[in-house]
Amino acid sequence: MRNLLNFLAKYNNLIIFLILEGIAVYLLSTGNNYHNTRVIRGIRGVTRGIEERVSNTRSYFRLRDISQALALENASLKNTIEQLGKKEDVTLLSVSDTVYHQQYVYSSARIIGNSVNRQKNFFTLNKGKRQGMSVDMAVTSGNSVAGVIVGCSDNYSVAMSVLNLDFKLSARIRSNGYFGSLSWEGKDWNHAILSEIPQHVTFGVGDTVETTGYSAIFPEGLLIGTVSSFEKSGSDFYRIEVALATDFRKLRFVSVIGNLKKKEQIELENQFK
Amino acid sequence: MINRILRFTVIFVLLLLLQVLLFNNIEFSGYVNPFVYIMFILLLPVEIPSWLLLILSFATGLIIDFFTGTPGMHCASTVLAGFLRPYVLRIISPRDGYEPGADPSMVIYGFRWFLIYASIIVLVHHIALFYLEVFRFADFFRTLVRVLLSSLFSVTFILLLEFIRKGK
């Protein structure tokens, strides 16, 4: 007993150190992964106010860019409405026809917390469950991909940014339709890597890369970016560097897209696994 | 004593605000993320009991973690820095030892001493932090570049703050 006490007295530093380090590593391993992010974000009520204030200040300095982006988006939406209006004149669709049920719901949100300089970047949206957000909804900025919601509290959501080592997205080259997998390497916030495109495919620098509809998260044909360079990697595939269309540093107003038929699609797919 | 606690509380709050409001928002290529809050651990008195130092390190890390949304990451690296601090102080102790009751500051022990002291602790902290962040050894050297660049900036800012403190 005496020896034990001596031992404890002698190494008390080391013991406290190990205990504290143990707690930290425990937090690190449980609190930091993809799905548990929402737990810790939930506790962050105190820090949220400060975060929101910082974000407001920053957005003030970027008003010009923001208004420009919104104006552009407005213009493209007006064009779409125009086209749709024309179409409706000639086609006769019954609105209640179940085949033509709406598949995607759109809503807008504001980003109140964002980062681009970490290896696992997330951003926080100012809408949560009460405003109809839910996990696995797609987040887009203008017409280009920004991230996926990974956690929701009552009034806030946290989304995983494309700039996250854990982010994977099914993407294709618009000109020829070949698809591969898009991920971020953690190097710089303007570029992501598109892999799994076979080497017999022809494409060029500047070709558009867009989403496929395969994941049931993103609608088909959303802009991701353009091919900025490519090289043959060891195997039979290309390693394509994609210049992202979204400027993550200026992310401010985003659209959130929910897929109403996601459940149906996933249930059906699971039957064949 | 009360005076001292008050002074360190003020330093703590100031560093925290500086980190959260300013340095966490630096978006410079992703390679440079200075973490100056570690300066709080540097400035604590030399004869502080180790257990208190460790607990203060833990608390500091935890608070920063709450702001960055990375539970445990800053905690683990700050506790490591706090744990190694007494050993670092012993290794680089000046010829006639530390003056009783003095803080490890630039005014008392000189620029060179403080530079070495700050560099070692910051480097330890940043190495732990950045490798915990990526949590893999792929791209080892790129992470190392991030560590070195960020450390350079952190130490620079810490020296700058220390000069400002000295001027007061």
C-alpha cells in the first residue's frame, strides 16, 4: 500500500497527463466523426452567437460579390421560368398525375459558420429540423455543388463541405457521360479529384463535370466544376483535377435540396444488394 | 495572488478572443493556421504545480474545441504541450536558474531564451494538432509543411504579442 502511494506521488503528473489525454482522445474518437458531429454542435449553443456575429461581419464585407451572385442566379431562374412557361403551353399535363409528381424540394438557407482551411471542413446553416431540413439533403450554391447535410438540431444544420477528406460524390463528364468518383485531397480549396474514369475516354481541359443522379442525394446534372488538368495514374484510370465551380470562401446563401423519392429508391436498391 | 489570478484570467480571455475572432478566420491557402492561444500555457508561472498546469491546458483546449467544432483535437495537443512544458523549462533553464515568483517572460530572460522556449512548445503543440487533424500518415510531408508554416506564424504572433506586453 505504501509503495503504491509512493508510486502515485512520484508519477502523479504522468497519471494526470494520461487521464486527461485519455479523455481528449476519447472525445476525438467519438465526437469527431461524420455522424456524431451533430452531438457536439448541439452543445455549442454558447459559441453559436459569436459564430453568427463573426459571420455577419464577414458577409458585410462581401456584399458586392453576394449581390452579384444572387443577381446572376435570378437571371438564370427567370430564363428557366420562361422556358417552362413556353413548354406548358404546348403540353397537356395533369397536375395530379402520380408519374409526374415532384421529386425535389428546394429551399434556401444562410451559412453562418464555415471553414476552408481544415482537412475536414463543415459549414453550419441557419435552418434546422423545424424548417424542414433533414440529414442527407444536398446543399448547393447557385447551380453548383457545395455539400451534404450531416446533422440537424432544431434550428441549425451542419453540412459536410465538398472540402472534406470524407466527402465522396458520384460525378460524370458532361460531354461523354462517363462517371467516376469525386473526392477532395485536402490540398487546396479550388480543386478536387475525379477518379475512376477509364483511359480510353476522350475529353479535354475545360470540360464540365456534373453530378450523376445515382446517389439519391444530388439531382442529376448539377455543376461541380471544370476539368483543369489530368494525368494517367498507375492503373487504367485517369486522375482528373477538377476546378470547383463553388467558391467556398465566399459561400453565403445556399439552396438546400431534398429528394422526396429517396426513400423509395434506397429501399428498392437495398432489395438487390 | 488574487492579483495574479486576475491578470492571467485577463490574458486568457484576450488570447481566446484573439484566436476565435481573428486567427480562426484567417483563410490563407490552408497551410497557415496560427494558433496563438497556446501562449497562455507559455506564460503561466514557472513554479505552477504540474497538475494545475495540466488541468488548465485541458480547459483551454476544450474551450477552443467548442469554437472550432473539433472535440478533443485541441484538447489532446494542448495537454501534451502542458505536460512537456516543465521538462522544456528544465532543459533550457538559464545559468543561474529561474527567479522565484517570476513568470517565463521575455522581459526577464531575454529575447533569445523566449524564442527558443516558445518555438519548442509551439512546435510540439502544432505537430500533435495537425497530425491528429488528418489522422493518417499519408501525405506525411504536406502535413509537415503545414505544421512548420503554421508554427512559424504562431511563434511570430506570440513574439509580437510578447513585445506589446513588454511595452506596457
